[in-house]
Amino acid sequence: EADIYQTPRYLVIGTGKKITLECSQTMGHDKMYWYQQDPGMELHLIHYSYGVNSTEKGDLSSESTVSRIRTEHFPLTLESARPSHTSQYLCASSDLFPQGGNTEAFFGQGTRLTVV
Amino acid sequence: DAKTTQPPSMDCAEGRAANLPCNHSTISGNEYVYWYRQIHSQGPQYIIHGLKNNETNEMASLIITEDRKSSTLILPHATLRDTAVYYCIVRLQYNFNKFYFGSGTKLNVKP
């Protein structure tokens, strides 16, 4: 079992609200990622981080922002939610310098966001 | 990272082996083949990865052709719980960037 947790699992919120999706991992991984996935569609990388105080934008443009103040925590924030932000958001983590060749990423269960 | 091509869907009878193919004809010499699966409404789960030798673990086997342009994931005894979307990904082992997930193969395991 992977030790990476996302909260909430489901969120329905009104347009214009500020929201923060939480992601925490207890594996001590340096790298963390946020992906966005629409139903039945591909995962698209929207943000990633190499470690504390490092954040980078992914391939898919997103109005969300992220922060990495602690190694284990990588929250994603939408300042003003819109219906176009409705999607599933997946958080993942992996070792930056993996020992023993364990280079795979571990994913959280995801947050399904609906903006009405 | 090299792109991959997978069939959109496959059916398999419960208890039989499921063989999921993947083409990665543009793979470079230092890129690995990774397999993940995603069960409905959950995050992707790592299955196996390899470079050029065949690999086996408790979940599956990975067969990579000698020219490395294609591979096959084998689930030896598929169960109903193996119904999921399976993603084949090609990437550098220490790619400090991203995992590129294509559209994957939807495996339907039927009783």
C-alpha cells in the first residue's frame, strides 16, 4: 500500500469559491506531482516539484497554483473555482534519488472536483 | 519520452492469462518500459517495469522484444478485480520530469 493521501475524495463547490486540495505522503519522497484527468481521458501533468521550495508547471496549462513548504505536503489551490475546473485531480510522489532502482511513482486516490 | 500505442480495449475470461500489448517503436536505448493500471475512480497503481530483460513480480510478467520496440504485459490468471485501464509508459528511469500517460487499454475480465 502506498502512503500517499489526498483529501477530500469528493468536493462539490460553487463558482468563485477558493479551494485547496490536500496531498500528503509519508515516504519521504522528494518529487511530487499533480495530474488532472477528465473521465475516460488521459492524465495530464499540471504541476510538479523536486523538493521543498521547488514548483514547476507541467504540460497542461492550469489556473491552479501549488506550494511545497514541507517535503511531505504538496497542496493545490484554485483561487476562484469555475465549472471548467471540474475534473479529477491526482497527486503522486517518487524518489528523486531512488535506492535499489525503485523509480516508480505512487499515486493517491484522487480528488473528484465538481464546480457548479 | 517516447510515445506508446496500445489497443483501446481487450476482453479476457476470468482465470485465463491476459496479454496486453504495447508498441513503442521510438524508444531510445536508455528508456525503460513501465506499466501502471487504474481501477475506476482510483489513482494509478504501479505494476512492473523493465529495460530489455523480461521481468516478473507477484503481479505480472513483462516481456520485451529483442529490438525493444514492443512489449507485452501478462497477467497470468486474470480475476474480475483486474478489470482496469492499463497504461504502458516509456521513460528514462531517472527522468526528473513526468510520467506521460497515453489512453491505455481497458481490460474487461469476464466471468
